Amino acid sequence: MAQTTEAPHPGTPGQAAPLLEVQDLTKSFGGLRAVDRCSFQVQRGTITGLIGPNGAGKTTVFNLITGFIAHDSGRVVLDGQDIGHLRPDQIFARGLCRTFQIPREHGTMSVLENLLLVPASQTGEHWWRAVWGGPRVRDEEMQHLQKAREVLEYLQLTHVQNEYAGNLSGGQKKLLEMGRTLMADPKLILLDEPAAGVNRTLLQSIVRNIRYLAQERGITFLLIEHDMNMVMSLCNPVVVMSEGRKLAEGEPELVRNNKAVLEAYLGGQYAATAG
């Protein structure tokens, strides 16, 4: 296993307890071992990239971390607590949110309504509180509405707030997914290919938002991405998977020049600069 050991990038909390730990995670589907004793950590405040060829097991790892599928063995530890036995909604409630490669918006609801659905345990969800707790329900709804409008303004989606979410462009849907995670006040956001199907203008906006949220809001990111230019400029560290296992980990430049990584994934795209 090729693994870099260079010092953390300036600003990376290298010695702090990791926010997320994936420990010897394993998952098989029939005779296929999709994830094979995979281990890595995500430090607080970082934008960590998870890359690898198609079929490397990246999205399966996301599904295991977020509880969408159960692991066969290993552990997933969030903020010092094992979450491997929890349901997706329980994991979400602990501050771990995710987006999907193909956005899963509620297409027949407005953009604003998509955001207002997110906050958990809303008072108005219980009929008896809706009947007898009118002022409390109204105050809470106004707070959620104000927060949703702030998120839309930040993501520059205010002009489509009343549009059906299903009518948005691919890039706008990716921004809406990010907005839905922000409504949950997350500790950690898992992004599954945020650049896929997005034009360059909106991609720049997504990258800018990720940087701001990490640096100014202290949100930690773990992202899967095939756009190597985006990964190399945005992520530090970068974790490389191949055949279900972690192949390498380290600073972008070191990973890019790692011979095992070049052979397994990057190939000719960066081979000319590999020295």
C-alpha cells in the first residue's frame, strides 16, 4: 500500500481528533467484494477528496458511511461515536449530510419548499401542536423561512425560489442539494461528484461555496470527484481507492505523482508531469 506521510497543509488541523474515521470497512455483494478493509480519516475543517477509477468502491463507501446500506464488518466513527448501527435519518440528525451524483430534488415542489422540508422535528408536524401551539408554530416557520432565504441568497438561487425544482438546470440542482444540506447545520457534508453535468460557470460557484463553507463556517467536506483539476486545486488531503481498498493518501501533488496511483487511475492525464 503506497501512502504519503508529508506534513499537513497549512491550516489543516493535522493532530486534532478526526471528525470521521472509517476503520477496516468491508462490504460484499454476492461474490463481489466492493469495499475491502478500507480505512481512512477525515480531519475537521478539511476538504478531503476521495478519488479512484470507476468500480473502486467510492460511492459504496458513501452509502456505508451514511447508513444507506449496512456494512459486513468494520466501523464508522463520527465525532468519536460509532454510527455504523444507525439509520440514515439518525446519522443525518448527528450532523452528517450528503448529496447524490444524480440530484434527488422534489421536482413538483418549489425550490424554497425543498429547503423548508429539511429542518427536523418541526413543531407543526404534530397535529395537536399545530392546533394549540399556533404562535410557536408561526414563529418557528418564520425562522425556517428566513434561514431558507439566506441560503438561497448565498447560493444565488433567489431568482428561482418559486420555480419547480424539477425545472432547474443540472448545476442549479447541485446548488439546491447543497442548500438542503446547509438547512441542517451540518458538521460534515459528503458530496458525490458535485462537478458532474455542471457548466463551468456554475462549477466555479460550487467550488467557491465549498471553500467558503470550509474556511468561514468550519464545515468539513468529503467529496467524490472525477474532475482532477477540481480535486487537485480544492482538496487536501486526497484519498485514492482502487479495487475497494485505500491505495494512497496525502497532499494533492504527492498523490498525483504517486506511481501506484498513476497506474491504477490517473494514467496519461498527469503522467507527463509525474517527474
